[in-house]
Amino acid sequence: MQITLPNTNIPSKIEGDSVYSRVKSLIMSHKLPPEKRIRPEPLADQLRVSTTPVREALIQLSAEKLI
């Protein structure tokens, strides 16, 4: 008998969207000061995610002229 375990991995698209929303919220609430350079590594640590979705969120926010 083979047991199939549920997929516990969060799909990267969902994780990326969540990181984007969280970073955008931090920017809009001025918890990330406008004049301060945003570094992906410390922000990823703070959000407890890898740096890749943080970098992707920062690229998207930059394209939207929010950073």
C-alpha cells in the first residue's frame, strides 16, 4: 500500500505574490523609509523567506515606481 502525502510546498507564484503584498504594505505604511536603500537579504530574513521572491517583489515595485 502506497501512501500519498499532501504537497506541503507553497507554490512559488503564491509565495511571490504574498511577499510582494507584504513588501508593498511595508513601503506604503512607511515602515521601510522612502529614502533608505532596501537590501533583499535583511528583508528576506525579516519576512522569513528566501531572497528570490524578495528580489522579484522589489523588481515589480520598482517597475511600478514605488521604490
